[in-house]
Amino acid sequence: MATLSSSRRGLFPFSTMTGIELFSTILLVFVCIFVALAIGYLVYLLFKTKTRLIAGGLDDAKCKKHYDEDHAKSATFYKVAGVFVNTLIGVLFTGLFAYSVYVNVIAFDEPISLASPKVVMSGSMSEKHKDATYLVKNNLNDQFQVYDIVILEKLPDEFELKQYDIVVYTIEDTQVIHRIINIEEPTAEHPGHRWFQLRGDANPRADSKPVIYSQMKGIYRGNRIQYVGLFVAFFQSALGYLTFAIILTYLFISPFAERKYEIVIYTRLAEIGYIEQEELEALKYHTKYKKKGQDEKRP
């Protein structure tokens, strides 16, 4: 059956988690924190090592080269480009991570009232099964693939649902998206409500049990986003959280480390007379006020 990206319990539902689920979630949080701290510490060690090499005069040639490149005509362009690329990467990964959390947080305890995205995690709606002749006969070509993001809309009234509509229903905390292939109107056995028989387009047979309206949470009307769901699903995994922690830590630390590294280089160059002391002081002054968010010019 075609399942969606999260159970109806949502993300981090502590009150309904089993012991092992709660333990795994807490462990994941601590691992992410540990990885972020470990990366920060490794960057610190690398910075200290480079600082000692520069202070000892072992990297004077590299320091001069760095200074000359930094003052070349093209340096400003590369600096701006670097800031732009880092910002773009940060925004992109933060957006993907936030979107993956948003998609996972959406719970289906109640029918949805607004359009909601979900990632398709299985392939039972990805193709037309050879025995599902009604798909060809009725020109039903609204299949979707694994890792597509499907946009689910508000469920219509029970008696407005039609044969061949694609709906989402929940069964045992799992969200399933299948097509209605038959509708049994109210009878003495089930007065007041209909029974819906559903089937995945790629499945050889219908779902084992009929579905009632109260199980349904939304309807799919053909709107989807292809391919992006793979990245969303990745960021919903433990490895995705670790990746985000690593990238975020790097993007946070690197600007400060680069600025400190530049001051160390300029200090060494001033010591050996390659630059004037005033140029070093100007850099320190600029860094000082940049931290305060003033970015003032030196008087």
C-alpha cells in the first residue's frame, strides 16, 4: 500500500511513544549535539595549529600570498561570491530541513482543513497494474511515484466522494493513499454511512478491509511535486538530522574562524614588516565594530 511520510502521531509525540522510540529520540538529540560540539572542537584545534605555525614564522610565504590575493582586484568578487554561496547553502538546507519537519509534524488525527504536503514512501500508486483495466478504460493517469510530494486537500462530504477519487485514510497509525474503486451505499449492516473499497493502482488486489468515512483525512486531486520528496525524506531520518547539525555548525563557525585567522595572518605580516601596523589596527577595529553590528568606518 502507498504510505505517506509520517504516522498520524506526528513528530516527537512523547505521550504516545513506546519506550524504545522515546529512547531513540533522546539518543538522536544527544548525538546531534555531540556531533556539533565535536565539529566545533575540531575546528578549534585546526585553528590553534595554524595559529602556532604562523606565529612561529613557518607559514610566512603562505601569509604573504594570502595577503596579496586578498588585495587583488578580483578578491572583492570572490569574497562576495563566497558569502553568497554560503548564505545560499544555509538557506537551502535550513529550508529543506524546516520543510521536512513541517511535513512530518502534520498530524492526521482530524481531517485536514488546509492543503497539506506529504511525501509518498511506497510505490503502490506508481503504475497501472495489468489487471486494473478500469484505469485504462476511464483514462485515469494521476499516478505518482515514491518520494513525490503530494498535496492533500480538504475532504469533501461523505456523499460527495465518487468512485476513482484518491483519498488518504489511516489504519493502525499508518497513512495510506489509495483509489476508491467501489462504494457500497448504506445498508442494514452499516446504516447511515457508506463503505469504500480502495486499491493501489499498482496492487494486484483491493485493500483487505473496507474503509469508512471517519478513517479518511484528505483527498488527492492531482497536485504533486516530483523528486523533492527524496530530500525531505532524508532530512526526516537520523542521518538527515546529523547532516543538518554538521552543516549548521560549519556555517555558524566558519565566518568567525576566518576572521580570527585573518587577524593572526595580519599580525604576523606586521611583525615582519610586510604591512604597516596601521593596517592591522584597521582590521581589528573593523572586526570589533562588526561584532557589535555597527560596521563603522574608522575615524
